[in-house]
Amino acid sequence: MTNKVAALYQFLRLEQPQAVREEFLAACAALEIFGTILVSPEGINGTIAGAPEAIDAFVGKLRVATDDRPAFERLEVKFSTAGAAHFDRLKIKLKREVITFGQLLDETTKLGQYVAPRDWNALLEDPGVVLVDTRNGFEVGYGTFEGAIDPGLTSFTGFKDFVRERLGDAKTRKIAMFCTGGIRCEKASAFMLEAGFEQVFQLQGGILRYLEEVPEAESKWRGECFVFDQRVALGHGLSIKSPDGHANFLDTARGNIAE
């Protein structure tokens, strides 16, 4: 059986995250949905899988407000497919942040300028652009955009030190950032704007949307894209490239979804 996969997130102030967690647990159990969702006072982040109609129903529920939460009207969601064996359990976790960075965001936070996947190549062709990969080192090892700076991170929290130590003289230059699904760039761009960077851009929908929308013949992506589930790595068209043999990376990734 082929499952539909939804990688989703939205920064949205949640006054009752425990109630939201309970809602999600009940809904996913009823719809036989598996995967992981992180729930925090700043929003949600996760990757889930199930029958196509179940995933569509759950995403539809998110877009409707309840007594315990607002509607996730600006939900960033990317769909792909996977075999049933790739998602075999459900985890809905309460967290302080949906992506650990030491900085809470909400829908009022000023972020970098979004660049659609179809416009990303043109931005990268600008010789004045500083291209930054915001992901961890083991993810960069799977693949990245040509010419991107690898900050050499072991965790996303180290990005702040990277900016201070290596980008301090680039505050007037164009900074273009990317990550797997877009969520890390939200926090990274907010931090950089607060630090005085003037022109901050981020790939809308992340690498996953780029691989989905940009033909391989036109692509500036090199390699595969690591994902934080049992599929491990995806290629153009979001095809599964590395389903087996990478348990060490999965053990590192599980328990703290990054995208």
C-alpha cells in the first residue's frame, strides 16, 4: 500500500498546546495516521503519513479553528508518498519550540523574503549573493546547492554562533538561505534581521518543494535530500533514494524532528 505523506508546519501562537496535542492524538488515531508532530506554544511541526483520504481529512481539520486553537490558515505543507512500512508509529509531542533554537516565533515575527522555487535559480545566479545551508553537517553530506556555505553545524542552535563568527561583515549583502522544508529558515531569517542584516531571502517550502517543482535538468541541487523519517533521503520529484542502511543517521534524527 502507498501512503500519502504530509510534511507540515506553521508558527502560530497556541494558548493551550496540551489541548491541541490531545486533539491531534484523537484525530490521528481515528484516521489511522502515523508519524510525528511536535506541538508548542509557538505552533506545530511534523511529518505524518496515512491513506490519502485520511491525510486530506486531517489537513482539512487543521485549517478550521476549534475552541482550543485558531485555524492553521497559513499551514506550510508538502505532500509526497511512501510505503506503509516507512511510518509505523504515532508520536504527538509537547515541546517548548517546534524547532529548537532558543528563540520563540509567532505570526507577528518579521521574517526574510520568500523566494519561490521557480525563482530560486535566478537569485543564485546573482554574483553578490551569499548562499547559506542552515542544516546540520550530516544532512549537508547527503546533498546541497552548488556554491552553498556549510556552517558545519552539529545542531541548529549553533547557527547563531556561525552568523556572528563568519557572516558579521556581510550585513549589507544578499543572504539566501535554505533548509529541508522551510522551518529552520524562518527562525534563522528572524535572527539575522534582528542582528542587522538588511537583505535576507529564504527558499519558500525548502528543498523539498524545490525538488518537487523544478525539473532535474534545470536544477542547481546536487545529491539527495535527507529527511527525518524512515525514507532517509529523497531526490527530484520527491522519489525515495535511500530507504535502507542508514540506521545511524535515523537514530540521530529521531526524537527531534528538524523539518
